[in-house]
Amino acid sequence: MNKKILFLLFSLFLSFATRGSGIQPETSVAGFFDLNNSGRKVYNFNVGWRFQRGNPSGAEKIDFDDSRWDIVSTPHTVQLMPAEASGGRNYQGPAWYRKHFIVDETLKDQLINIYFEAAMGKTIIYLNGQKVEEHLGGYLPFSIELTQYGVKAGDKCLIAVLTDNSDDKNFPPGKKQSTLDFTYHGGIYRDVWLIATSKIHISDPNKENKPAGGGIFVHFDEISKKKASISIDTDVLNQSANNENIKIETRLCDADGNVLKTVSSKVNLKRGESKQIKQNIILNNPTLWSPDQPYLYRVESRIIASNGTSLDGGTTRIGLRKAEFRGKDGFWLNDELSDKLIGGNRHQDFAYVGNAMPNSQHWRDAKKLRDAGCRIVRVAHYPQDPSFMDACDELGIFVIVATPGWQYWNKDPKFAELVYEDIRNMIRRDRNHTSVLMWEPILNETRFPLEFSLKAHQITHEEYPYMGAFCVADAHSEGVAENYEVVYGWPKDVGNYKQCIFTREFGENVDDWYAHNTNNRASRSWGERPQVVQALQLAKAYNEMYTQSDQFIGGALWHPFDHQRGYHPDPYWGGLMDAFRQPKYSYYMFKSQVDADLKHPLSETGPMIFIAHEISPFSDQDVTIFTNCDEVRLIVYGKDTLTQKVQKAQYGMPHPPVIFKNVYDFNSMREYPYVQKQWQKVTFVAEGLIDGKVVCSTTKKPSRRSTKLSLRIDNEGRQLYADGSDFVPVICEVTDDEGNVRRLAKEQILFTIEGEGEIIGGSQIGANPRTVEFGSAPVLIRSTITPGKIKVHARVLFEGEHAPTPADIEFETIATNRNLLFLDKPTVNKNSSEAYQRSFNRQLSEEERKKALDEVERQQTEFGQ
């Protein structure tokens, strides 16, 4: 066996080893990962919020009676929804959250901030009955400092938050949900943290409001394989009553925490003064970051008092990489011409819970995208959860970060000013993420004036005035082609612009804006034939992203996950995965484009082969195979051996689908089961060959009668944290005696649970019992705040002598690495969480509907495909 084959087999072994290795990725808070004994304390503030939809009078007051309100944990959605609930069926309006808490006695003389990663729409915060903050927009962080309002260690407090996800044209995105291609799911849908620091501390960049300043900003003066020049800007604020002499100590560590370099600077700070201190570290022979080798160094920052005490600090993860867009010469990474950047766009919603996803699910999303070969993600159409950005750094996914907005412009100057604030805030939040390749600072698919386009570009470079700052937008939008570093366009645009060209959204093939019928959108529930059609249509679109031109650098699929939309009654079904992240055939088509010899530390790689055929009575005569090998051998019924080379063009997708014509006929196949034991011969065996050697294989058998249920946990190796908000999908499959999934099964699965967990959703939203679709039924299991075992039991809703037998699965939750700060324990509904599920009838009149859809038609005509 030659060395290439050995390497491929070793890579495959690593892939399987990684899959079961129990990964627990780190989560950053306000831009920092933990640094032991730094002086900064972070508490999980998610647990124990009292919640009520609507706007009861006096809900901000201390003496308001909230005893009958539900007790929930954030991230939280204001209404659980069916998995397919597009067309403005979600609740829009006010909703209140109230949290009673006691400030830890150990935080004496500390500054105490409540940090919200995001809340949807318009948010008003009250502290002990007093209004202290109002925030507009649903996608960026904000915080309140308790100390400035007289709160001290040991105090009992009430924080009341009014959220409102109603349409509002005064702040971005601004567009009504009824004409929107996504959904304004409501609530405090991201994490909330209590952060305690010394009065002398690293500042919050958005509060400090210094262009390219505040907080920690790591940027680079030079990067090559021989040397990296790393600049670390640290902004320190003195809110103590005295002038102070301090030291800023910065250590560069490798991925394992070994210290490589240390620099320190002495600083004198007057009372109330802030200073930004610049430090530089030279690292010889660095390990460079790339999508296939996403190596992350660690920058440890400490503020040290004159007596040697650590006052504040944190860890920033950085990757060292050099990105260059050289126009007609293409995209260069680390002084080498890069492969095409192919990936997808991402909306952040999930089945049932809308946008209220835990950090673990954001990580799993990124992991699944990377496994599918996505090397770039464009966030659509807003900054996304910090944990998703952390995951992209770690997994090797480039990101295009977009400011909130889609197909809407308000001529009121205040609207533009709010967009400019969003641009600054998103850059300050995400500027240290290695994954950020480009900024999209304009409003997507929107007719805006030239002044706005130029100002957005200017602000981006004010906030990031160093190497590696690139703006991207539609080439035909005002001022973009003349000023932006990269333009959105199509392969046909090569030669028309001086910049590199990237397709922001490829794959769509709709008939018209109103119907949205298309062969690239297939609900997983529709079964085998639609999924084959979708996969082959997306393969055609994928193929168009591979051109001979270096100037055309790649594109992002619209859209890898099914998601809800405001303006259409159908969800977007064009995903490689459904809303639960269950794969469709097209997922394997994408995955097959990853070269077999690629080695990646976290992603599933190596030789692969997949049969997109179920051997059912309704299956196609043709058998479609997705593989990253050179040749496919298909063995039919154990006797007929068919072989095809993968027809690779000089330019085009790396590994086109292989289609064996006229292989299958049900009427011929059914002769086998009539002979004793001959039904066992009805198999397709597909073997992938490289250099004439078999390096992978898969077997597909037809499913016979439904005899049992099977359960598996879709956790990508991550354990569930016992923090009251973490959840994980558990997948129930209907199988025959041998474990072959019965894709044509039509059952309802009833789930029950024991131990430290609860089931999200009940019968009103079709969550429990759940109807089997294409052989499976998912359920979402959420942890309690107590670590322990969870046992999930699944059975068919109506049992009988020949009904499929039930199944059980057990797993354990683990303690969170954060202290939970709460007084009220969340309500746990073990088996049918019906809370917040009531339908809200909000119908448009025919005149209103026509007006709304006319607006959509106009916008889609201007910017659509």
C-alpha cells in the first residue's frame, strides 16, 4: 500500500477519533476568555428571570407582583414556534423580564456591570424601579454599570427589562417583518453576564467610544512564515478616587498556554483618566493560521497594581495570518494563492426556539458547516452570537461580518447615524477575531445614497486602520466599485472591475418572487427524489463558483440551514440541513468537495462516499453517488460490479457527482425477497478508490418493516452544561430489524424524560409528540441547573402488537464553569413544556398584503437573481 493511501487511512482514523473525543470549547465573555487570578470575575446571569408577554402597567416597579410569572433562563425566546412557522406567525410586541438577585458579598469595592450580548428590538432597562438604559437594535451588545447607581456588594436588587420586537422604521434593520426575508424573533435571546472588575480596569470599547481604541485591540504590522510583528493596544480606565501607578503586562502564549514572550509597560493614571498603551511583540517562525490549520495563540493581558496585585485581565485568542486581495491576481493567504473560498450564509434561528440558541449549538452549527467543507461564512444580515465567532476562529472558517439591515433605507438622518453606530460597535466587538476576513458595512440589497456608502467605508477604516481591513458590498451599489476593496458579483463580472469578486449568495433558482417555487429548495420531509434534485441543482451552482479566473475568489451558498421568513408562508427550504440541522443529500454533496487528503484538527475529513438512494419502491432508476475519490465501484445486489471514473474538468468543482444510469428497478429487485433469504442480497455497496486502491466504502440496504426505534444524541462531542439554558437535539429514527432507517415510516413519536433535563415544546407546536419525517423525529432536550443523568424514552404514540419497539438513551450533564447568580429557580416542565406556545392571529388585509408584496417584488427585481 503506497504512502498516499496510508495517509488517507490515517486521516480517516483521526477524523473518527476527533468525533468522539468529548470537546468542550471555550466561550468568551465581552471579548475575553478567562485568565486565572486576573482580578476579573464573571457570573452567569442567565438563570432565574421572571417572564411575561405583554405590557402590564408598573412592571418596572420593585413592589410589582410577579409571583405568577414564568421563571425562565436566557437565552430565551418570547414564544416557542413550530419548526415550520414562516409568514409572520411569531409574536411581535412587548415582553417583560424581571430578575431579583443579590450582589455577591465578595465584590466589595468592585465595579459591577450587567452585560447583555443582545436583546431583540427596542430594549428598556430598569434598575430598582429606575430607568437606566434604552437600547435600539437587536444584534449588538450593551451593558449597565450597577455601581454608578449606588449598588454595593450584598445589596438585593431588581433588574427589569422591557423588550419589544415590533416593527420600527426608526432603527436598523427598519424593514417590516411582513416584507422581511428573516424573522424578528423576540426576547433576551443571547447570554447575560455579570462582570466584576477593579475600578482600574480594561475599558469597554463601546463605552469608551474611541475610534480604533478602548479595550484590547490586537493588530499586525507584518506577518510572514519567518516573522510576525504583533501590536497590542490596551486601554485602561481609572475610576478610582486616586491617581495610580500601574503596570500593563502582556504575555504571548502558544495554544497550550506556554509563555513565548512577555512585555510590560508602566503607566501613571490620574483619577478618571483612561490611556491606550501600545505594545509590540516580535515572534520568529510563527505558526500561521489558515482554514485547514486554524492555530490560535493566546494573548494574556493583566493590569497590575504597584503592590503586585492583579487588578483586571483576560485572554484574547489570535491567529497569525496575512490576507491580501490582489485584484486580477486573486486572494492570497500567507503569501500563497488561495483556493476558492466556498461556503454559505447563516441566519441564526433554530427550530422551536427561534434565535435563542445556547453557545453549544452555535459551535455545533460552525462545526457542521466546516465538516461540509465551508471555508467562509457570510453572516446574514447582522452580527451573530460571539460564540459562533469564537467557533469560526477555532474551526478555520473565514467570516464576512455584516451590519444589521436588508432592503430598507430611511431618509431620516437619525437612521443613518444609528447604522454608523452599529458599524463601529460590530467592529469593536469582532476586530480581534482571526476569522473576520471582510466587513460588509452597508445595508444589504438597499438603495442608499453615495454619501452613506462613502461614510460607511470611512468608518470601517477609522475603526480598523491597520493591515487586513477590507470592505465588501454589491458592485452596483453607490460608490462601491470605485472605493471598496472587494466587490460582490458573479463569474461573468470578471474583467469588469479591478477588485477581487465574490458571490455573496449563490444557488437560488426561483421561478418568481411571489411563488418561490424552485428546485434548489427541498424540505427534508419531502423525501428522496426532491433531495436528489436539490443536491444536483446545488452541484450545478457550486460548479459555477469554480472558474479559471483568479479574480473570482468564491461564493457563499444561500443558505445552509432551513430558516423562517417574514414575508412568505413557507420556510426557506434550501438548506443543506433542516432547521434541526439534520442533513439532506445536498450536505453530502458539499462534504464530498473536501479533498480526501486534507487533514484538519477538528473537522471530519478523509475519503468519503455517500449513496443518495434508498432502494425504495419510489426510488429513481439512476443511482447518484457523492465522493471525494477518483473512482467509484458500485456493486449491485452482490453480483453486478459497475465502475466509473469521477469526471473532473480542468475548471469546475473538485469532485462532481457520479451518476450510474438505469441501475435500479423495483419490479426487478422485488424478485429477490421471494426466494428464501435472498432479500439479504438486495444491497448497493459503493467503494471509493484512489490510485486504484479502495479507501472508503458504504453499504445501503432497503428498509423492510418498521420494528424498532433508535435514539442518538446530536452533540458533535460536546457535553451538555447544567446551566438551565443549554440544549441538545436527540434524534429518534424508525428502523427495521437490522437498523436500516425506514424512510417511508409515518409515525408520531412521544418522548418522555427522567432526570436533570426537560423537553422543549409540546403538542401545540408539533414538538412532542413529533411526526416522523424521512425516517426521523428530533426532540430538543434542555438541561436543568443541577448536573446529573438524563434518560430520554421514545415510543410511538399509539402502541400495539406490531408497533415499533421503544428506545431509551442516557447521558449526563456537567457542571458549568461559571458561577450561576440567581434567586428564583427556573420552572422545569418535564414532559410537555406548553408555556409560551399560544398562537397569535395577526392577519393582513388583502390590501395590506398586496402593498407589502409589491414592495418585496420591487426590491427583489432590483437585487434578486
